[in-house]
Amino acid sequence: MMGLIYGRTNNLKGYETKSALFTSHIKPAIENGQIGLMMGPRATAGTAYNEKNGGLWLDTLPGTDLPVLLAISRIIVENGWQDADWIKSWVNDKWGSSSGFGQGSVGA
């Protein structure tokens, strides 16, 4: 199964290949055929590993990774590529959760 992994290199400060997240989740997923997408202002050992295994590194300016991620998300939704069953099972809308949204105000 092919999928997409997203990682931000600027938060990982060049040590992402030594983190539990990289060694336990990202690296095994890349080895199993997932396509990695890493964004950040500098190349790291993780981005080099990702590119060597068919992934993509987007060299972004600091602070521009969120607008790029939102644009990619918009394309996914506009083309219907999202996993609607997973979203329905695991994501609450703000009125369906018990987190306080839509519950009215206390003491008003």
C-alpha cells in the first residue's frame, strides 16, 4: 500500500534520524513503500534517507510549511482522495464532541 508520510525537518533540528519517531515509525514506513514528504529550510540526514528511497523534500522558507500543507490538504479534499471512512470513524466535528464546543456557555 502506498501512502504519504509528512515530516517537518525544521522542528527536528537535524537529529530526526536518532529520534524514536523516526526510527520507530517513519523509517519503517519508508522501508515498506510509503512515500515520504519532508518540508523544511534545510536538508538533514532524514531528508537524504527519504530522497534516496523515493521520497520528496520541499525546501521551504521558515514559516511557510503550514500554508504548503494546507494547500496540499485542499487538493486532496477537492479531488476526493481523503479516506472518508477513517474520518467518519475517528474525527469529531465541533458539535459532536464532548470537548465543550457547542455545549453552551456556563454561567451566562
